[in-house]
Amino acid sequence: MDILKAEFVVSNSTVDKCPKPDRHEYAFIGRSNVGKSSLINMLTNNKKLAKTAAKPGKTQLINHFLINDFWYMVDLPGYGYARTSETNRRLFERMIRDYILKRENLVCLFVLIDSRHEPQQIDLEFMEWLGENGVPFVMVFTKADKLTTTQRITCIDEYHKVMLNTWESTPVAFMTSSEKRLGREELLDYIDELNKSVKL
């Protein structure tokens, strides 16, 4: 699939104010500083679409982007961001939870994971919560350009090994790099397949 048009639609603090749920929707989420905005910009071929910053925690709202006038890509706030007040952290958590559980046209959640680190408890717990609530998701490993091919394979294998302690099977996993544009075609083809197979 080619992305010929990507435009910002709206930012919201609550799921109730999101656009009418009449299009397929794919949301991106991960720990702060995982490279989420960079990945969205790489996928859409627009370096200025999602805001990026040297400091984590830039995304603090639910951001909708309309792709090819057909489906939505959503940039969600990162989870586990410690450098904010307890009040703000709870607001972010509620915003994320409400969106994920209530957004009826959400086809798939893309959970971004930093491939440079061993399995992180916060990521594992978040995915466990998604599984418990029946939320369809895939794992998207970022910053793969920092690893060798062998290290990339090991990274995914380690996550699968840990998750199989509690999961019957593990979700689909993609390896990506915004710098090298790695995984772009695979992710967009996956979305294209879901657009064709999932009816709203």
C-alpha cells in the first residue's frame, strides 16, 4: 500500500471527542521515547506530521491523522512516562485506557517496543492487559538499525519466550527502523490486509 495523502485531523483529550467511528483505525502506542512519532512520520513519508522531540512525553493527546482519505492513523500518548506529576500520569493512563476499550472502530493497536533492551516489565504488563481485555494488537520493535541481524532475531525470540509463560501464542511482531525505513512496507501491507478483511 502506498500512502499518497496524510493529514492531521484533530487532537483530543477524551475518546468521546474523537472523530466519528466510521473508518478503520490503527493506533500507535509505546513507552515514552520509543520512537513512535518518528515511525509514524516514516510510514507516512511526512517528517512533520507527528511531533518529535529530544525529550520524551511530547505526545499528550489523542492525535488523529486521515490517511488516503480512507482510514485513520492515531498517535497515542506514551505510557510509563515518569517525569510528570502523579495527576498527569493518571490522566494519561485513563485517556489511553478509555480510548483502547471504547473506540469501536479500532482495528488494531501497534505496541512499539525498543529493540535495544531486554524484555521490559512495563511492556509485558501492558500487553498482558491488552490480552485480558481482548484488544487486537501487534508488536512493533523500533530502532532496529542499532542492532545486528542476529540481535534482532534474539530480541523477538526473548519476548516470545517470556510471553509464552502466560500466553498460548504470541502476537505478530515487526522489526522496524525509522532511520533506515526498515519494516515500512511490511507494516503498511499488514494494515492494507486488515482494511480489506475487517468490516466495520
